Amino acid sequence: MRARFIAFLSGLLALLLATPVRAQEEGLVLQLTRDWGYGGGKDIQGLFSLKASGPDDLRRVEFYLDETLLFTDTEPPFRFQFNTDNYPLGEHTLYAIGYTADGRQLHSRRIQVNFVTPETGWKTVGKIVGPILAFVVLAMLITTVAPFLGGSRKATLPAGAPRTYPLGGGICPRCQRPFAFHLWGLNLLGGKFDRCPYCGRWSLVRRRSLEELRAAERAELANAMTPPAESEEERLKRALDDSRYQNL
Ligand SMILES: [Zn+2]
């Protein structure tokens, strides 16, 4: 499951980043790179560059689209940048012919491409990115709406009370109380996105071992014991202050 997710992510990354298509060949090496736009298999759209390299005595490179000469470069780096939108849609063959100082003619490999409309390109990207965006929006919606939906229903469990963790559990980063994960909690990398039943807040909670959860239950109890001792002291101090005024 995780391996598939990683494969999916790297696939997406490869699609979004410029992907040099390179073939090692004798003579003239031709590379097609995406500078900006869409590239999925043969389908391309946007700003692309053709780069040619060859022997040291390479003097001139002609870049072709089908039988049409697009550009002649007489200085290295031999490069031609083009926008697919400026050419007819559909199947095309890209190639280059190089000329050396001693008059040799070098032919590059032929790159088969299919120029698509920006709409087609982005629609395909949307099919991949769409679900991710939907998930992010959903997660944001849950965090925004959930406190209003379930916020009033907070569990009241006495501090230190032992509880069960059938689906595992974590410690709320907000109120520090340990709680059992819910069925609806979203599994995310490194933890669960779940709602703490005590403070009602949603957060990414790390999965803890049972020993850690039990320790947190005991800590809860210790925390519950301490505050009254402090407030008692404060109450006494206040009483003392009050009595001083009464004496005047
Ligand atoms: Zn909490």
C-alpha cells in the first residue's frame, strides 16, 4: 500500500518535472526537454526545447518538424525552443541534421510526438492532481466544520481512568490526554488525523505504544491532583489579602 503510494508520488513528480528524453547514439544526439507545459507519453503541449550535440567540429544544426525546417543554429549550444501551440495539432516527427567542418552530415534519431491542446494536457493533469486536491479540501473542511458539529459533545472521563485502545491510540497534542483512535480517523503519514474526545480538537496524532498510553493516563491523574493544591494556596493568599482590608 505504502509502496504503491510512493510509486504514485514519484510518477506524479516525473510528470510535473521536465523530463529529458535522451538517447546515446553515434553522431548527433538529440534531446527534447519540456521547459513549461504538459508532457505525458507522446502527448505534449507547451514550451519545449530541442538540444543537439555532437563531435567537436560540429558547425551547424538544422532542427526539423516533419519536413519543415524550423531553425538553423550555427553556434553551440545548438538549441531551438518552440511552443507547440504555434504548430498544427496531431502527430509530428522531430529530428535534427548536423553538419561538421569537414562536410559530414549527421542525422539524429527521430522523436515521435503528438501535439495536443492545452485543454487536453491540463485535463490529464487534472485527473491525477484532482483527487489529491479533493483530499486536501476534504481534510480542511473536516478541521473547519467538525469542531462545530461535534464540539459540544465532549467526553467526560475522569482523569487517570483506564481505557481500551482497540484501534490503537495516541496522545492529544493539545490537551495531552491519551485517547483511542476512531474508525473515522484518517491514516496519514506518521499518525492519524483524529478528533480528541476530551477537548474536541482535530489534530495529527502520533500512534503510541500501550505503555506510553498507560503512562499518559497516570500523568493525567498527576496533573489532575496538582492544580487544586495550587489553587488552594491562592485561595488562602486571597483570603489573607481580603482580611487585611477588613482590618482597616
Ligand atoms: Zn485533546
